[in-house]
Amino acid sequence: MERPRHALFAETMTERNTLVDSFGRTHDYLRISLTERCNLRCEYCMPEEGVELSHDDDLLTTPEIIRAARIFVERGGVRKIRLTGGEPLLRRDIAELCAALKSLSGLEKLGITTNGILLKKKLPSLLAAGVDLVNISLDTLDKDKFIQMTKRNGLEKVLGAVESAVDLGVEPLKVNCVVMRGINDDEVTRFVAWTKYMPIEVRFIEFMPFNDNKWSSDTLVPFRDMVRDIRKTFPDFQVAASGNASEVAKMWHVPGHAGRVGFITSMTQQFCGSCNRLRMMADGNLKVCLFGSEEFGLRDVLRSSAHDDDDVVDAIQRALNKKHAALGGNTSVEELLQSSGTNRSMVRIGG
């Protein structure tokens, strides 16, 4: 049961200069989806028939994205921004946008999550623009399986991007892998072996249900099952120190390996109590919980209050005040599964 809201947490961002919800959680991390488009077709992210894209007029413009980010940072105390998609590198102005965001007073970290297809070519300009953190989504190390899972031929480009990022000193370089039973769970140990010489952080993500992504309990691989399987090959696989209280990944490693392994246990061991994240989607809707279907429109407020940030500040705080204690207001994982069809597909949320 959610505890009653208290007046302390009803204060606006103007008064507190922090984004605090009704459960006392401070939100200093904003994920911004830059586009609904993607150059891959991963079925856990995008329905097989594709998605109906928003009209261009309904998407935030570059100046609107920068303005919204400035308000979140300067008025809301956001210290970290991560750019997502769709595939964010499809934007032609991605380097210029990154440079504008990194110049915001108070922003400490700027990250980007990409499927890696275009990354090798664009990485130097991104780093020059101030990008600090890079996450690459990669669910298989097998060429044929990559084509099967993404409907595209691009594994060599992604692996080249990983090597290029390591050579250019990106640290920590995170490789995100959504694990699905019967599809790529047989590669978990192979990914761990990759960390022996590569100074990367492989992050195994439990498969989560979203609109029409064919989730079932049979495809979910709990992180404890992954640990058990990894230890068959690496018996000394063990917990590693995280060093970051807000880090969602449970960190593990094989002693002597250059890289590490993280588990994001969204389905079996939720971390709602320490959530510090907000998501602004490409159409300007604010999503205060990944699992919740509720969305709060910021685009129209930005456009109707072109010279008044206070209205935007108030809209953000009103949305945050409606954030639930856990699971987007669902009382159990079972209820979450029943309501997942009302949520957007991942490609339109942005991760």
C-alpha cells in the first residue's frame, strides 16, 4: 500500500531545486528518447508488424529538447542525461545536440544508448561533443542469430564499434544483452568469456513485458539461473562491489578478467525503492515509471509557455507526484503482466 503524500514532497522544483516524489525518492537521472525510428527490428523491442510512428509535428524539435533538458537540469537538479531511441544515432544533428546538452550548467554526465550499427563512424564526434558514457545493445555474438533476432546483417559493425570504443578509452563501456530462454540464453557464458580480455561491462537484462513483444514466463531467464549456468564454466564467478547506490545492475566478475558482468533484475528483484529515473519520450510525453502505462504531456506545455519555464516546472512536478511506489502502480508482477498491453512498445519508450 502506498503511504499518504506529505506536504514536504508537494513542494515544487522551484522551492527545492530537486525532483522529489511523494515517497522521498530524488530523481537526478533523465533519459531522453530522440526518435521512434530504428534501423534494427528486435522483436522484444518492436512488434513484428512495426509501430505507428508519431507525425513529425508531434515530436519535440531540437530546441525543445534542449530547453526541456535545461529545465530538468537547472531547475530540477538532474545530474545525468542518457540519450536513447529508437536509435539515437539516426539523428543527423546528434553531435550538435550532445554538445548543447553537455554545456548545461550542472549536468555531470551525458550518456547514449545505441545498437552500435552507426557508432564506429560517429563515436569520435560524440566524444568530442562531450559524451561520457556509452551503452551498446547486443544480444548475440553469433552472426546468423543476429540476423534472426534483428532482421538485419550487422554484427560485424557492432563488434567493430565495441573495439573502437575500447581503443578510444570509453570507460565504462557497457554492453546490454536482453536474455531470452531458447533464443540466446545459451550464449551467456560466451559473453562472460568475452570479458577476460575486453575491459567492458556486460549487462544481462531480464526480459520484460511490453506491448506485443511476445513476453512469456517461459522466455524469462531469472538472473539466479544465469549465475548458476555461468558458474558451471567459471566456478569462481562472484559478486563485485558496485560503488554506486543508484546503480540498477547487480555487479559480478570473474577474478582476473579485464571486464565485469552486471545483472538487471527487473522481473525477479525489482529496485523501485531506489529509482532515480525519469523518461521523456520523443513526442514529449513524460514517463515516470518504465512499467507504468501512465504518461504526462510536456510538449504542449513547452509550446504554450515558450517564455515561461515555471509552467513546465509545475507540469513536471505534478507528473512526479503521481509516481507510484512500485511497478507502475501494479500490486504484483502478475498484475503487471496483465496490464503490459496498455504500455507502449519499447522502441517508442526509449528504454
